[in-house]
Amino acid sequence: MTTDKKQCPEFPHFGARYPDARCIDGYLWDLDSDENGGLTHGGDDPCPFCNTEAYIEFRIGDDGESPTRAEIEKSIEMLRLKYEYPD
């Protein structure tokens, strides 16, 4: 039996206008932090593609200015469509 887990896409996340985030084991790493072939920045932000629930919890805040769960879910849906990531 084989499992065909689709690799999460690289996408803008760390402030760049180009894809600057890579998912490794469900968490995002900054592609601009490459040092000697390894990424040195990241690993704290959950991936919205494969670690969706953790990403939603990470983004929801109690400061009154953070996006709502519905807004976050909508942004994830848009990312999945844009990068053709399956549900």
C-alpha cells in the first residue's frame, strides 16, 4: 500500500511577494533563511495546507484585531484553490 501525500506548495508567507515558505513536517520555514544548505528561520508557524487546525488556532487571537475563524478558513480555501492543493 502506498500513500500519495501531496507536498504542500511553497507560497508567500514571511512578508515576501514571492513564495518564501516551505512546509516541513507541518510547519513553515523561511526559504530566505538558507544558510549552508539548511533553513535557519521558521518552524513555529503551522502550515495552512496540511496542519490546518493548528494554523487556525495560531492565527486566532484575543486582541480584537485578529481575523475570525471564518475569515481564516476563507483565506485557507483561497490558498488551496490558488495552489491546487486537495482538500
